[in-house]
Amino acid sequence: MTNKLAIVAGLLVIAFVGVLGWAILTWDQLRNTQDVLFDTQSQLVETTRMLGETENKLANVTSELASTRTELTSTKGELASTRTELTSTKGELASTRTELTSTKGELASTRTELTSTKDELASTRTEL
């Protein structure tokens, strides 16, 4: 019975050493897993911070884009108004040119009449 007891005790010691070795390996693996988890959490925090910065930049760019669109719409309106004014001004210019041509014609006619009147006056003076 002492042999059996020694064998059982030896097996228990071997089992204990095995369990102790398994526990040490598991503890190391657990520590490595915790290190990886800590690193991953740190990366997550940094990624979240960078995402926040990117969202802020995106919000700024979106705001600038909206402002630019508003300015563009305003500029388009001003351009349309300017085109309308230009068309009106071209019409007025054409009308003014027509009036100028008519006035030149009237001036030429008046000069002709004036020359004719001068000639008549000169002729009348000569007769007197």
C-alpha cells in the first residue's frame, strides 16, 4: 500500500507540476493578451481623436462649400443682371447711333440750307 500511496503521491505531484506549468503559460498568455488589448485600446482612442478632427475639418469644408455656393448663386444673379443691363445699353447705343445719324443728316441739310441762304443773301446784296 505504501507503493501505491507513493505512486499516487508522485502522480499528484506530476499533475500539480503540470497544472502549475499550464497556469504559468496561461498567465503569460493572459498578460500578452492584456498588452495587446491595451495597445488596441490606445489605437482606438487615437483613431477616435483623429476621426473627431476629420469630422471637424469636414464640417468646416462643408460650411465653406455652402458659403461658396451662396456666393456663386449671388454672382450668377449679378451676371444675369449685368447681361440684361448690357443688352439694354446695346439697344440704347443703337438708338443713339440712329439719332446721331439722323442728326448728321439734319445738320447736312441745315448746312445746305444755310449755304443756299448765304448764296441768296449774297445775290440779294449784289442786286442792291
